Amino acid sequence: LSNSGRGPGAGPAPGSCNPRKFSEKIALHNQRQAEDTAAFREVMMDITSIRVSLTQFKTRRAHLRQLSYI
């Protein structure tokens, strides 16, 4: 069977099985995944920093409230 005359997605395009192009696609995918992972880790570090700051703030506030009752 031939793919001629069929719409997109009907089968592999001529030359799409080129190993070099396939390895380039894998490299691009790996690069994007590494960038996404780095961005995710940065967000998680920001969240951790905010949680630590909030905990410290609550601790100080509670301590100050106790001092005000003395």
C-alpha cells in the first residue's frame, strides 16, 4: 500500500525513519526534559524557602505573643 493521496498521520513520511533525525529528536526531547526538570526543581526550592520563612515567622509571632502576656 502507498501513502500517496492520504492525509497527515496516515503513515510515516518519506525519510522520517532516518536514524540521524531520530537521534536528534531524542536529543531535543532529553534537552527539553532536563530544562523542565530544572524549572520544576527551582519552583520546589522556592516553595521550600517560603515554607521555612512562614514557619519562622509563626514561631517568632507566637514567641512575641507570649512575651506580651508577661
